[in-house]
Amino acid sequence: MPKPKPALTAEQPRPSELFTVRLWREQLNDHYEWRGKVQHVTSGETRYFRDWQGLVARMQEMLNASESKDVNL
């Protein structure tokens, strides 16, 4: 049976993840579109996106992957 995790207190750091986000504009025929890259700093995993919904989806995928790795430890 796994041990329960201790409760967090104000003095203890909260579990967190660190990401970098890079944005740039690309010209497509007669208009520009924003593009981006999100990188999980700890693992180096990188995903690309074309809109804000894509950014949120990619970050959620990486967080889910990170959580599943933690469970397997």
C-alpha cells in the first residue's frame, strides 16, 4: 500500500512545473499568423502550436505525461 503524501504547509514548496513559451509571426500569402513553441524545462519536451487553444492543449499533454511518470516512481 502506498504511503500517503504529507500535507503541504506554507513553508513547504508546492509541486510545480516550469515551461518556456516562444511566440513569432509567420507570413502566409497576404497575412500573418502567430505561431509558438512550448517547452517543458525539466524534461526538454517541446511542442508547437498555432493558437491559444493549441498552447493549452500541448501544456496539458505534457502535464499529464509528467503526472504519469511520477505515479510510476
